Amino acid sequence: MNSESEPEPVEVPITDVFDLHPFAPRDVKSAVEAYLEEAQARGFKALRIIHGRGTGVQREMVRAILGRNPHVLEFRDAPAEAGGWGATLVTLRKRAPVDSGRI
């Protein structure tokens, strides 16, 4: 791999907690969208997204994504013991049943 080629994708384990600290700011939007899609597909109901406190820019970016994602029922600040305003708790909608094609 030379210095001009794209880095190899990193596979991230899918759990109910998603920490954005390892991601470059330019990758946050696509990472959160992909994570929500996979979490919904795996049947998760509640998630915690850790975006950090900082200046609040990443928090607002995450919340904008959550606000327009069809899988998200609601979201709110995490309690102090789970990250406070440095993390967001997300409740996902129930997954739609898969149509088996039977009548």
C-alpha cells in the first residue's frame, strides 16, 4: 500500500455502544448511518453513541443524523454515569417483520 492509496476499511464490532473517538470528523456521518442500519438489522432497541463533549459540533452532527433517520424513535443525553452530554442514548423503532411471501 502506498501513501496515496486509501486506507483499508476497519471492521468495527457492532454492539449497543458506538464510540466515535476513533473516527475522523469527515467519516462520522457515514459511520453513524451505517451503524444505525446494522444495529436495526440486528434487532437492537437501545444504543449509546459516544461523541465526546468538546465544542459540541460532533454532538450536533450526530443528533442531526438521528433526527432524520427512519430507524430512530427518540434520542436524549445520556445520564451522567453513562457519559452525560458527551453521549447520546438512542431508542430504535421496532424492526418491521420480514415478509415471507406467504398468505
